[in-house]
Amino acid sequence: MKAKKFIVGCVQATPSIFNKEKTLDIIYNWIKKAAEQDVKLLVFPESFIPVYPAGLGFGTVVGSRTEEGRDLFKEYWNNSIEAEGKESKKIAEWAKEFGMFISIGVTEKDTVSKSLYCTILYYSPKGELMGKHRKLKPTAAERLIWGEGDGSTLTTFNTELGKIGGLICWENYMPLARMSMYQKGVEIYLAPTADCRDSWNSSMIHIACEGRCYVIGANQLIRKTDYPEHLQKQLAEDRPEILSRGGSVIVSPLGKVLAGPLYNEEGLLTAEVDHDEIIRAKMDFDVIGHYARNDIFEYAAKDQPEIKNQN
């Protein structure tokens, strides 16, 4: 039976950069804090393991790569995780320990191809990895380090909390990617990101209004001094001291900001989800229902997975 009201949480924090073991300790501490506030769904930012590598160029300009850049990529790869590896299994155990759904952004390594992907991992209170979503289109210089996902991971999960799904960072600017979430009836829309501009907060409000769903946007707090000393030397000199100021936020189905946006500090945002608010919001706009014009517009997405039932 679907829970009508419950608490969701959003973590804005700094990982231990390029150190997956210490970052796991940080993750556990935030899960524990969230459990103390009775959070039933906890969302972490984009690539929290091993970090969104803001300010690093990986020794690359058009037409040229350096040996130092290749070494940096290897270090990043070594501190990334497998979707079903030992680090992921630890997070699944914590989800069960605290009776919580958990979503976390990671850099996922494919041990066969050796490619990396920007991925959301989803865990259930049963201690299971429910599934994952790989970012469809890395943005700009992100393409140096991450491959492209495909339609097979444009997924949502039918849970006791409702239908949960989401997109990563600038995927949320792709109207048809958003539509893939709406077509699946997403009710709690997750948007882990590395975008800390004021305009991102506006996008979160827009998506909540467009999808008539709750939106949880999670970002990291990253300063130059958070990087290990050997990596600080590789940061672009023109970058500001605060590389990501955060901006995490939780928004209601009618676009009301329920928590945040949080800037320039770590924190745990929480808000109550009430499924009745989704119904109330659908009265005058439903992008896949009474406001749709299927006689005019057609929508198709390739290789779509079935909605996974986690009840």
C-alpha cells in the first residue's frame, strides 16, 4: 500500500575527493542523520563518489592529451565504483539497516570496457540495488571522462512511496528526456546536479510545475581547498575558490519551494511529501493526461525499460 505522507531528504555535502573509502564513511554519517529525522527517501548529489571533478582538465585540449592527464584519469577510474561492486553493496546494506530508499550519484566504472559513466544508483529498504540510470549526454568537457548512457536506463521504480525516477544535471534541459519520466507517471523526480547557478533553481521549479511532481535537486559543496594537495596543482587557475556552492532544493508539485535552496554550506534538507498534493496539482494541468494532445503530438523513446515494481 502506498504511503500517503512521508519525509524526503536531500544531502548537500563535500565528499572525500578521489577517495571512495572515506567518502563511504561520509555517506554513512549522512544516512544516519537522515534516519534520525525519519527520512524515507534520501538523495545524494551527482557523482558524489568520487566527486564531480570541477576545475580539472585531465590534460586535454582539442587535438592533444598529456601523460599527466592520463594518470589523472586512471586515479579517477580507480576511485570510481561498480554498480554491483563492494562499495555499492555497503550502501545497499545501510539502506536496509535504516529502512530507507537511497539514491546516490556515482561515477560508475565498467570493468569490461573500462569506460566510466555518470550514474544514479537506486537502493531499497530491503537492501537491494533496484537499478541505475546512466547519464544520456555528458556536457561539454564531461565527455572527456564519461560515456553516454542509453534508453535502457531511463527508468522509474514503483515503490511504496510512489513512482521514483529522475535525470542527471543537464539531462533535465532535454524536453524529451523529461517527457520519458512523465510518461512513466513519475511522482518523485530526482535531479542530482553539479549546476549551482540561480537559473538551476528556476529549472527545478519549472519541472515540478510541468510534471506536477515533487522535485528533489541535490548538489555538492566543493572548494579548491577540498581537493588533495596534488590535485590542487592541476586545478584551472581561473576557477573561483568555491567551485560549487550547492543550491540543493526540494519543490512541491505546484512549484512551491519546500526546502532550500541551500548555498555555501553543507546540510540536510527535508520536506514532507503528500500524494494528495499531486492530485490537487493535476486539476488544471496534466502533461500526459487531460492537457496532452495526442491527436497532434506523438512521443516515442527507444529501448524503454518496464517500470520496476518494488512494492
